[in-house]
Amino acid sequence: MPDSMRHRLLGRSGLRVAELSLGTMTFGPGHASGTTKDEARRIFDAYVARGGTFIDTANRYTGGTSEEWVGEFVASERERFVVATKYTLTTRPGDPNSAGNSRKNLTQSLDASLKRLKMEYVDLFWIHAWDSLTPVDEVMRALDDAVRAGKVLYVGASDTPAWVVSRANTMADLRGWSPFVALQVEYSLIQRTTEREFLPMARALDLSVLAWSPLAGGALSAKYLDGRPEQRGDRARLPQTSVRLNERNVAIARETKAVGDAIGRSPSQVAIAWLRQRPTPVIPILGARTVAQIEDTLGALDLVLDDEQMRRLDAVSAIDLGFPHEFLASPQGTSMLYADTLPLLLDRDRLPAR
């Protein structure tokens, strides 16, 4: 495998995106791990030097500073980069229409993002999170209008329930609107619950999967093995994730480090490599506070874990898939569905990956 980036098609589109995306949530003040502009530029340059072109930002990141810096960094070669931004989260406290998925918030957020980015369009526009109030048809029609207006090329859904994405894309297909081409979900060795619904849906609907917090807030870099995050106790939520530092997650971090130590690689590289070798293709979003951090995680580009290393990591991080998945895969479920004919079926690869 080369140590320079290759590309993937983004979902069922013709857009080519780098196999690793650069997350810019730390670009600017106002974030617990915020960077200076000079350091952000060095992080950006280190990513680009390895062939990276897929930049992920949002209107909420560092109060808009992230978008401003991203726009400046890509300006000299705008056509080369795939720039993604997001809308949904509150931008003006006290104003009910400054948050949510509504057409009004979409329109005003997108116009403000384009102004900060100093761009005529963004390549990919994400719903940042599902608000559970705005009708699905309003969202999909408003996104399609943004595409038809030339302000957006493709659309995606971040932090949105699988059933909503499925319904939205079915509606878009029937009405000739722009469908979601990608999902952005939290996914890592520590957070694998996305394997229950999101990954099977992504395979069925041909959606790309982008993984945010692939290092579980730094836990998979082994930074918390000798202490607690922010000194908040061993049940504290890890920064920028939905998971907690507990015995299970510490065990996963230790095994990740052990695999890395055995092959002379950092635990961060091992965690990223594991994601890149999942049965469903995943594009990790790499965030960094320093150049050293981004250079370390970029080292995963030439790392291929062997079958035994993958089995070790799979075993320590395994989750219950829950109903109906566990039932359908059980001997009872398999017997009822296929009797003794499953070995005769040539298309067994279409069964859900486990």
C-alpha cells in the first residue's frame, strides 16, 4: 500500500475524495484544543503533502474561524480540494431559527458559510445533526434547491438516525431530488454501535461512511491509560465523543497499544488502520491539535494489519448487535431462514458482515 493517499468515490456519485479526511474542528480559538493559525496551517500543509484533498469543517467550529482559515488555506488551489461544511447547530443563542434543519436555517447558514469560506460553492454540505422537528421532505427539497442553485454539489447526513436517512433517500429518489451520498458517524474501536444499523444501510444504499472521533477523543492514542480524562473520574465522557472511559474502553486502548508496540507502530496508527480495513469502507476524519499528531495518524497510510491483529482488536472491542441482528444470525434464526440450504447458496457474501 502506498504512503501517499489514494481516492474513493463518494457514495453513488462521481466525486473522488481522499481516503483520509482532515477535520478542522480545532482550527481557531474557542475550542478546548484549539490551535493558532500558524499551527493550523502546518497541520493543513502536512496533510496536503501526503496527497490529502478532503477537508471537513462546519459553521459552528470555533465560531466560524475554522471556515475562514480553511477558505484561506485552499484559496490558491480551490479546484483541487473537496471542501465540506455543515449546518444545523445553534449559532445565535436565543434565536429559535438559528438552529435546526429548517429551510430558513439552511439558507442563512449556507450563505454565511460561503461568505466566510470566500467560495461560490461547497463540494459537500452536511446536515450536522437531526433535529427531529423539521419534516424530511422540507429538508431534502431545501438541500436540492441549494444544489440546483449551484451553491452545493453534494449533500450528506451527519448524526442522523438510519431510518431517517433511508426515508430521505427513498423520497429523494422518487421525486428526483439530490440524495445523501455520505454518512458521518462516530466510529472507532471504542464506539462500534454504528455497526448495528448504519453500516448495513450504507452498504444497501451505496453511501460512503466518514468516521468522526476515530481515536475516541484521544483514548485510543493511549493518552488516558495512566490517568483520567480531565481528572473527571473513570466514568467521564471522553472529549468530543459519546463514550466514556471505563474498564472496557481502557482494555481496548491497552490492546491497541500492545498491537502497536509489537510492530513498532503508534496506537493511533493501529486504530486508524483497523477502521480502514473494515468490511464496509470507512473514511476516517483526522483531527489534530499539533503537527506531530497529524503526522503520526497519517502514518497509518502504509499500515496493513494482519488477520491475527485484526482478530485481536475485533475481539476486545466486540459489541452485541442486539435484536433482530443477533436473533437472525443465531442457529435458530439461520435454521428457520435457510434450513440446510445455506451451503448451497453461492451468494452468501450478500449476508450481513459480522
